[in-house]
Amino acid sequence: MLKYAIISALFLVGFAQADEKLNKSDIKKIYFMKDSSIIFELKDDSYYRGQILTPDCLKGKKYFESKNTIRNTFKVTKPNGFKTCEFSELKRMA
């Protein structure tokens, strides 16, 4: 019984960590909107939108940490250091 509970827990954790990923090579442009949303324009002319969850992440130089993929975080460089910002799950717009 315990074996089945552990397997079920690991299965659920795997689903929780399986978030939306975009390949950097597929992205044409990224838009940071004043209403705290982020929009990804892909090379196939589709758009994905998410809400920025961390406050004060619109000012400063923005960059994504990973070399190949974009997950749900980005960094903002400010004069006094950097800040990690999160955005919600991306939803396809068009």
C-alpha cells in the first residue's frame, strides 16, 4: 500500500513540475506590457501570454537565464543588483 502511495506522489510531483517551456530559437519577439503581462511572439506567428506575478519587474534590463529554453522566470538587472521575476502559465492567444 505504501509503495502505491509513494508512486502516486512521485507521479503528481512530475506533473506539477512539467510547466510550459518555450525554445529560445522559436521566439521572434517578447513584449513586456504596462498591465504586467508578458507576450511571446513566435516565428510561426502564434502568440502566448502570461501575467507577471512579481511586482516591480517592468523597469530594468530583462534577460532569461537558460541558454535554450524559457520557463516561467526571468531576471531584471537594476543598479543595485538583480531580481528574479516570475510569470504565470502561458496561454495561447492566436
